[in-house]
Amino acid sequence: MSRAGYLALGDQLATSAEPLIRNLVRLAPIRILLNLFGRLGLRGRGLVIFLPYAWLALFFLIPFVIVLKISFADQLIARPPYSALWELSEKGYLTIKLNLNNYRFLIDDALYWKAYLNSVKIAFVSALICLIVGYPMAYGMARADKAWRNILLMLVILPFWTSFLLRVYAWIGLLNNNGIINNALLGLGLIDQPIVMMKTDFAVYVGIVYSYLPFMILPLFTALEKMDVTLLEAAADLGCKPLKAFFTITIPLSMPGIIAGFSLVFIPALGEFVIPDLLGGTDTLMIGHVLWNEFFSNRAWPVASAVAIAMLLLVLVILYLQSRFQRAAEAP
Amino acid sequence: MSNPRSRFVTAWMCMGFAFLYIPILSLIIYSFNSNKLVTVWAGFSTKWYGILLRNEQILEAAWLSLKIGFITAWIAVVLGTLVALCLTRFGPFRGRALLSGLATAPLVMPEVITGLSLLLLFVAMEQAIGWPAGRGTFTIIVAHATFALAYVAVVVQSRLVGMDPSIEEAAMDLGAKPAKVFFVITLPIIFPALLSGWLLAFTLSLDDLVIASFVSGPGASTLPMVIYSKVRLGLSPEINALATLLVAVVAAMVVGIGLFSARQEKIRQRDIQMAIAANK
């Protein structure tokens, strides 16, 4: 996309925005609000920092504190369905009740263990398949000539702009017993009866690889495009075989892209709900799906909160590992 | 491009792109199938489009989703730009690391966790201060703006970092106030990032099922929520028709933006030519 077009639009916007803002500031409610912020010592720079900070603290940080709190609460049949964590008695004593049962439940009930392990397995294998499928594609894109490169890049990004839910839905039509693939194979006489693909782990893998493949290709493409091709020429001049040069030069140099792509697929796949719900079978346990069911079907808010906290810890461990690997890969 | 290696890469790329596009193409083709059994071809028909456009529930949900997406995008662009400004232009300040963490965390947070935590916040707030009373459009907008602003912040930040700071410094040296510098110098330069950030926030909001399902209340069903409740029951030719319409809108937008920027580029080239000619 050309920058010039945006810049021309930007000029117009800016010339019209400045007087608009100046007039907005004069409006009574906004003047009173700004005055109030000003008295609190918030003007200019302070206000610019305060606004997003307050929003994120209220709507992102505090919610986690509440999840943590409710994960220690008792399940009640009430609205809302959990007990209070602390109570102030009439005499002024503060009692705090920490209930670890929800966490014990996670450890004792094999369902949760299996769901966590299965999620990690499915996410890992899917990321690996994405890497194998995506690497040659990113490689070909990075080495294509400039006009083609932009078109191919566009083709990778384009599915992002169409609905994720509908793209997963498309696979139901393809994988069903009387779906497009089975109909084609039956029509060609290659099989006698439909292959069961829907409601299996296979369908979940297909769905995840399909949905997240662009997340793998984009960072790989960026890493491969940046690469200095003369290194390969130098290696060839010195008698290195192309395949060896690929493994000793291209792969190590694209390592940051590999790690970025891998975690971009792995992390969202781990908490995926839509794909296992629509394509997976009843035995496809994934932790995002378990949390959803605990919450919506069982109305077990405290258990769902404990599942969320454990899942959060898992994500943090993965992010930590990712930053370690990334640093190691970028070190010379 | 004739040696076996590049032929392998080309063949692999063709298969990869086929994998990315065949499902979308299959949705489009079978939306014109007259059969109620979506994947069994029975002849060309556009009747499902008619039925779709008379489906009140879907139309209402689509309208609600567009409204939510529109408001979400504006909030996310304003807050995301403020975050990006704080992180790139304000130097070190107290709590900078926390702000940076808070602004990137929604990118990697599983949707189920974000949805659950926001719902529990809204429930706790309603209990404590009676606001927001009930859940619906408002709570969905707040939830969507919170995660969309993180995406906007990333897009705008990379633009701010890549921008030449000397222009802003020159304006400052000439006595322009920070707010004026922002509106006259910085804003036009980062405008492409704001536009793509806006579109990204709008799309993210329009596309979200999980978070909206958590924080929504009775009576506020967004388009993905309605699609999901239909799709759970199996294939539906109406949903195929809806998908085709959405793909057509996206494709038209992409072609439109492409043509627009090509035209702007031509104008710019002409201006440069004229400027050169005038200076001769």
C-alpha cells in the first residue's frame, strides 16, 4: 500500500482535526472534566499517561485479581454463584476464607490433567505442522521477485480479514461424512464408504493448522527476506552443496522467525475453543473448551477461575521459554 | 526458476495457497446450491441469499455487530495511540514497564481467560456499585476495546519508532506546543498506522465470538454468536450465503484500497514531476 495516499488523507484529517479539538475543549462537560483532571495534577503529559493506564488497570489488571479471588471461593447456588472471600463480622473481626478445594479438584480429577496435556500436545504438533508447511512457502515468497512478493503476501494476509468462525465452518462442509472430500472420493470410486474425519482429532489439527498458518508464514517471511543472499553465494563459491548451505546458513539465520512463528501458533492454539468445539469429538479434550463448559454448562465459576489461573501460569511459562529461546537465537 | 529445487518450492507454494483458499472457495460455490443439503449439488440457485436477507435475527445481529465494531474501533484507536505515544515519546516514567506489559498482554492472552475475567469484573462491579446494570452492548464494547487497543498500540508504535524524530524536534524548537506538534506533525505521519489500526480493531470486534459470549447478556447477540448457534447444529446454506457476502465485501475493500493508493501514488509522481519541472 502506498504511503503517499495515506499521507494525503492524513494532511486533510489533521487540518480539520486541530480546530475541532480546540472547539471540543471549550465544550462545558469536557472543560469541567479537564479542569477536574487538572486539579488532580493531571494535565498534558500526565493525562496522556493516565487515560490508557486507568483503562487497562480497570479492565485488564483488576479482572485477574478478581479471577484469582474467586478461584479460592466456594461454589454456591446463588447469584453470583460463589461465596465471599472475606467477611467483616459485627464485632469488627475480619475473617478470610481461602478455599483450596478448586485447585485440589484440578489435581485430583484426571479430566483436567488430560485436558492440559492434550492441549499442549495438540498445540505443539499443530505448530510443528505449520512450520513444515509454512517454511517452504515463506521461502518461496521471500525469493520471489518484488511484484509477486507483494501479491503473495497479500494472499497470506487476506484470510485474516474474513471471519475466523466461518473459515472453521467451511471445514465442516469439507470433512463431513457426506461432505465435499468424501463425495469426491466416493464419486471417483477411490473409496467404498466415507472416511470418518469430522469429530476427530484429525479435524482439530486440520482446523488449527489452517487457521494459524498465516501466523507462521509472516514472521518466517520477514526473517527470510532480511537474509543476506550473498552468504549463500559465498558458500557455493567455497564448494558448499546447496542442501548443506540451507541447513547451516538459511535455517540458523531464520531461527528468530521460526521461534516467533512457533509461539504465535502455539499460544492461541493452546486456549482454542471454537475449533475443538466445532470440529473435535467428545473425546477431544482441550483446556479452553473445558473452561467454557465449566462456566456455561456447569455454572461452576470458582472451578472455571481455577482452570483459568492454571492456564495463565502455563502461558507465562511458555512466554518465558520463548523469550529465552529468542534471545539465544538472536545472540551472535 | 527451472532447477528442481525451485520447482519443488513453487509446487509447495501452490499447494499451500490451495489449502488456504479451497475452504473459502467451497463456501462460495456451495452457497449457490439449491439443495438444502449444503454439500450435495442439486443445481444453481440464489434463493439462499433471499432467505438470508429476510432473516430478521441475522440482520439484527449484523447491525449490532457493526455498531459495536464501529464504536470499539474509535476507542481502541484513541487509547492504543495514547499507549504508543507513552511508550515511544515519553522516555522513562514510573510504571512504564507495567504499562508496556499491560498493553501487550491481551495479544497473548487466551480469549477464554480474557472473557471470563472481564465478566467476573462486570459482575463484581454490578454488585459493588450497581454499574454497569446488566450486560449487553456496553460491556461487549468495553471488552472489545480492551483487547483491540493492544493491537492498535503495536501497529502505531512501530510507525512511531520508524518515524524520523527530527521533524518533531524541529517543530518543538520553533516553539510549537506538544499538542500542536502532535496534531500537525505526528498525526499526519502516523495516519496510515491509525487507519490500519482502526480497520484491525473493527475486524477483531466483528469477528470475536468467545469474549462477546462471556460478557454479553440476554438480548445482545452479536453476529458471530448467532452464526455459532446455527453452525453448532450443522451446515446451513444461509450461512454459506452470508460467508460469500462477507468475502465479497472484504475483497471489494481490498481492491478499493489498492486502487485508491495506486491513484494517490500516480498523483504524487505527477506532483514530483511538476515540482522538478518548475524548479528547472
